[in-house]
Amino acid sequence: MINLNLKQPLPLVLPAAHHQSSCNVAGRRRGGAASSSSRRHTVPMRISCSATEEVSGGAVSTAPVEKTLTVKATVEASPAIGQMYVTRGLDDIVDLFGKTLLLELVSSELDPVTGLEKPRVTAFAHKTLKDGHFEAEFQVPVKFGPVGAVLVENEHHKEVFIKEIKLVTGGDATTAVTFDCNSWVHSKFDNPEKRVFFTVRSYLPSKTPGGLAQLRQQELRTLRGDGHGERKPFERVYDYDVYNDLGDPDQDVSHWRPVLGGNATKFPYPRRCRTGRARTEIDPLTEKRGGGGGHFYVPRDEQFSEVKQVTFGVTTLRSGLHALLPMLEPLLVKKQLRFPHFPAIDDLYSGGIPLPADTAGSFAAISGIVPRVVKMVEDTTDHVLRFEVPGMLERDRFAWFKDKEFARQTIAGLNPLCLSLLTEFPIASGLDPEEYGPPESAITREVLEKEMGGGLTVEAALAAKRLFVLDYHDVFLPYVHLVRQLPDTTLYGSRTVFFLTDLGTLVPLAIELTRPKSPTQPQWKRVFTHGPHATDAWLWKLAKVHVLSHDTGYHQLVSHWLRTHCCVEPYIIAANRQLSRLHPVYRLLHPHFRYTMEINALARESLINADGIIEQSFWPGKYAMELSAVAYGATWRFDMEALPNDLLRRGLAVRREEDGELELVIKDYPYAHDGLMVWNSIRQWAADYLRVYYRSDADVAADAELQAFWDEVRNVGHADKKDEPWWPVLDTVDSLVETLTTIMWVTSGHHAAVNFGQYHFGGYFPNRPTTMRKGMPVEAGDEEEMRRFLAQPEHTLLEMLPTQVQAISIMATLDILSSHSPDEEYLGEYAEPSWLAEPMVKAAFEKFAGRMKEIEGYVDECNNNPEMRNRCGAGIVPYELLKPFSKPGVTGRGIPSSISI
């Protein structure tokens, strides 16, 4: 609580001690004018005041004279992006009259006589000679009590970004009380409701100071809105809707897409932020994609900062890539042009593709967005499309072709979340045999025992936990025939079995590819192994590339988009609707929500929409998002998003009886090894933090805001799974710690592990092809196809891989999505003002920050340990995706606190 100590006898001035307050409504540095320089670690201070005669709201009181204190407010602010104060017409006139911002101080105390809120003290802030600075002077009654909030009314016609408000008493700078705002304030002409900025002190609902109780509830009602109308860009309303805006049938009937969410049996899905747009004419269930200048609504403070907009911005994918691809069309002749040979792929990183002479304007538009991609040829004025060499290719250009690297990436690559321990044999499908064909796998005992060698039986290998499977059979098989109807695209269901060697590394034993039966064709399935014959060896290589394509699609649609971006959005909406800014849980979680809603809206605009980048370049095509919905329905469980539970479910860890700690089945499993260090550090921080505010389990159960938050997450945000029995019940401190740790892990470590290595591993697209355009040459029984394969198997592989347009567009996209912004906030790097205001929380955070720095060093040690062969060795990319900190750019390391890209 900010204590202006207005009850001191006058004119006594007590020694000052520092104190800080916060008016962060939706998160620090989320507004368009915020930057890393706005972070401040200040020491709490107490201020005292001198007295004058009473003035209230600028008018002399007619009541008996009550002594007052002079309090000066300094506001640091900036206009919306692109606006300058000297050119803003009507707003300049308002500034001349000294009525730029109307400020109101709110007492934390109720009037002891009436039991009502004390009258608020108001003053206009006027512009100073220092650009972006405004000053106001209050006459505050001595018995006003501690200030718990500041209300702001913006008299301008345009929104204003307020960085901070500083209160000083009696001209004594040592008494400064800082409200750290970093938030947008709308114009009163757009919305007459004033903005409220609460004290930095955190309170459970039952402990809210009386003077703030009504304001606390009023602010939550504002953030919830009324559920009606189209949301406007300046609004801060958080509400839910289904994914009904991915298609645009009014533009093109082929752009119709099914609604995801609201249908628990067919397409269950998490909810997104409601925009309230009108429905299309063709389909009344589909929302129009227009409005707002083409930009999808997100609450104002969820939008990118100015730094983020410059370095990434909504123009990057929507404008930058859309400018890039037309530039390439004349060069590529047609969309289906493939790479003629592997040296042509290598040219993307060496000589590059010359851009047409008439594209200078487009070049300028994209060169600032993807500077790593578009280069200028030395000593000339010619521009070329030339990509940075990805980390994997830089270390070993042939790594992608090797079996051991293929296996290593399942536990130390971009998608280390899908490998499972093989526990039952024979392997069988769970799908209906009447619809898909016989369920028995073609991977037999004889196949595995031959590949394992050494006389090891399947039973012995299972008992020793040495067999593992990457299983994309049942999840993809229902889509095989649908995907094959798309132009130049094919798909199989697949299973890949791996063996754990004595050295702790994996080797692939067998790959099974399956095409389900159809009304016109029987089921086809075949097992491929790395046989001694040249034909078998090449078929094995082709089968591996198909599996890599399956893994790439599942990674992007499920491990990445669904499990992080998509499933987190309901947590953000529920937190803002049900948890006050005064709530300690809100203040613990809000750094983990920074930018996520904006990046998700951008994804709906340009990435996952009908005919967007994902549909154009990934094998599921128009079925991409509904496939992610099927995966959500079949596999997603909140409790299993906790890293330890996920490892236990997949059989990659066991819990020791003696101490309950996890023990990894694959000792050198880089993702799990580093991830558990990060998980445990987050969990300890969450436990230390929450026990400051919740002294007993009863406190958790009695917290009305917390229970409303979790009820809404389950019953609204994830409504299609609300009846599942695995949802945690928040009735103990331990259950709260586990639940919040899971959310914090998914937004930080999980997302970092599947996102920031995208260019390092996928920038050379043969290593992670996003689509396969042709099936295996042995499937169709086409003799001409087999002759071509036998004569030139490399050409068969190139014909399978993505086209030039597909490859280049996805490589440029991965370059952008793998990049850290200069204003990135890394896990354990910055303390929120509210954390610093509470000594016990401050101490807990300092320990957390220290642990993250220790992890940084330990990751380096592991990557230099030759005994850890899955992350250290000749040509091996060290595993740094869970190394906590990073510089800006594409680094393949760094754990931001939030899903910020």
C-alpha cells in the first residue's frame, strides 16, 4: 500500500524512506511506447508532506477549513505511435489550457464516520517544457489516508501511453512515490470511463483495503465487458469465442473452414479472444475477417510494444512475406517448380537467388524485416535472396542424412516431446479395422531382432527399456486419403522404432508406412530398414524423410501452436476477467502472458488461416487446423502439460520410491534433463511466492477470485473438456503451486524448446520438410516410377521435397519466428514492481534469478561433456534451447517468460 502518511501532525516532516507503487493494469511494457529502459528496480519509500489550506478538486471548500498537504504529480507519457504533440490540433489547444490529463487520488481507507469511500482528490496535469512530461498539484486532506489507486482521464482526442506517475510531497524528492504504469489510456471521447491504476501492494480479495474494494470489482466488470458488439481497437475487454474466423467464404468459397470449438465430439478446441465481428453471408457460423483495418482485435495493452513493432510488428508476416513471395514468382516460373539438384538448395545460402531489377521498393520493404535473409551482393547494387546458414548445416552439412542424427533429434531437436517408451508388443492400431484395415503392425519380432543383433530378443529389450517409438500412425491415418486429394501432396500413417545403445544414444531400427484401405483400394503398409542392398538403403532414406515430414507437421500444429499458443490464451482471458490487478496470482502470472494474444491474432491473420502460410506449405493443407483440433481432443490434458507428468506418461522417466524424484530412462535426454532443472526452479519460485500470501489451504479454497479464475479456465476457456476428471482442484497450496507452475512452464520453457530452434533445424528444409509431394516408389506398383527411382534415386527424393516457393516461404517464416526481439524478457531476468515491494517475495525472486544463472552455466558444462553424446560431439549442434538467456536475433537459445513470438 502506498502510504502518503497524511495523518502526521503538521508541520512535522518525518525522515523519508522509499516506497514504490504500480499502475500496471495489463502488464509491464506492453504498450506501444514501452521499452526495456522502462524497467526500474526501486526501493520502497515512505513520503511525508507539508500542509496548506484545504482545496478539493480545484475549488475552495465551504466546510470548516481542514488542513491539507501539497502533493505534486509528474506524469511521463507519450502519444500513440505516429502521433506528435505539436501536430495534433485540438489536443494542442487542450494542452494550452492545462487540461491534458485529469488525475484522481483514491484513498485506501473508508470514511470512519460514514463507512463510505472518502472523496477523491482531483487535479489536472498540464504539459511541461520537457516533451512527454506533465505535472499536476494536489491539495490533499491530512486525514486522507494511504493512497491506494490513481484514476486517469485522458482529455486528448487520441490515446496516450503513460509510463509512470510520480508523487512528491512538499517538494522533497526523497518522498517520491512511483506508480509504474506502462499502459495505454484511451481518450475520454472514445470512452468516458476513467482508467484505474492500483497500488503496487498485492491483496487477496478478503484482505482488500476498504477504500479499494468497490473499485476492485468495478475494474473487473469493465474488463469483462457485456459480451455484445464489435470490439474497438482502444478497448480492454477480454471475452471468449470459438475459432470461427480462420476461413473467408465470402471471398472464396474454397476458403470455408469448419468452426473449431463448441463441438466436443468432432472438433473440440480452446477458446480465443472474442472480437464480435459480423458473420459472413455464405456461412452464418463464420465470422468476417475484416474490420479494424484488417487487424484482428486484441485488448489494447496486449499489443506489441513500439520496439516489438519495429523489430517484428504486424507488418512482418502480413506485409513483409507477402511482398517477398511475389518478387520470386518471375524467377520461379511456376509454383510447383522443384529444386533440380541439391547444389541448387545450397545456393540459397551461398550465391543466393538474384531478385528482379524492378523490385527495389519491395526489397526495401522486407530488408528491414528479415535482414538475415535478403542481402546485397558485395561491390554491386544487385539484391539477392540469400539465407543465413542454419546452425545444423553449418556444423555438419551431411548430418540430416545420417541415421544417428535422425534419432538424436527426437530427444535433442526441435520436437523432443513425442518419443515414447515401447511397452507392448506386438504393436497394434486402436482404429476401427472395418474402416482402416487390419490393426496389426507390419513391424514384426523378426524385423526388430534382426536389426538389434547380438541375440537380443524383443522381450528382453522391452524389459530393459531399450525400445522406443515415434508413433504417428493412428493420429494421421484418418487424414491420409483426404490429404492425398490435395494437389501434389501425400501422406501416410507412420511408426518408427528406436533402440537405446549401451552408449546412451538412439538408433532407428524400422519404419512402418501405412495407407488405410478405401472403397477402391486395400490397406497398404510396409516396413523399411537400413538394409545392406543399395535399393533398400535408398528406400530407407526416403522413408526417413516421410517420417521427418510427419514430425514437422505434428510439431508445428500440436507441440507448438496447440499446446502453447492456443491452449494458453484461455488462461490469459480468464486471468484478466477474474483476477484483479491487486491479486498476487495475477501479478505472478502476467509476465508469462506478454504479447501472446497479439501473436495469436497475427497467426489467425496470416499463418493458420485459410490459404495462409501453414496451409500453403505444410502437408495437411486445408485440414491443418482441424487436425490440431482432433489432436486436442485425443491427447491434451492439463495435468500432463506439467513436464514431470509428461515424461512419466511417455515412459521417459520413472519416479524413485526412496525419494520421489524423477529418474530419466534415457540418461542423456537433453530436453528432459535441462527442462527439469528449469521446471524445478520455476516450481520453487512459485511455492516461495504463493506461501507469502496463502498461509493455509483454507486461504486457497476461500479465495473467490482465484476459484472464479480456475472455474472459467475449465468451464469456458476449455469448455469442450470441462467434464474430464483430470482437472486439478485448487483447494490446497500445493495444488495451486503445481497448477501455476504448469502454466508458467508451458509459456516459458516448453515454448522456448519448440520455437527458437526452428531456423537452426528447419532452415535447411530437407532436414525437416514441411510437406511431401510424392509417395514411396514401391507403393503404387508403377514400373516406370521404379525404373526412374533405380536410375536416379536422388531425383526421386528431390521430387518428394517441397517446391521452391514452399521452401523459401517457410524458411523466411522460420527465420522470423526463431528471432528474439531486443525487448525480450527472459525467465528470471526482471522483477515486477509488486515483487520488489514485498521483502519476502523480493528475496524469493533473487534466489530464482540466481538459479536461472546457475542453469545457464550448467547447460554449457553439459554441452562440453564428451560423455553426453546426444549434445556433444563432432558436428553436433549443442542443446541450448533451454539455456535461459540470449542476445537479440536468431540464437537458438533463451527462455522468454512468455510466448512472445
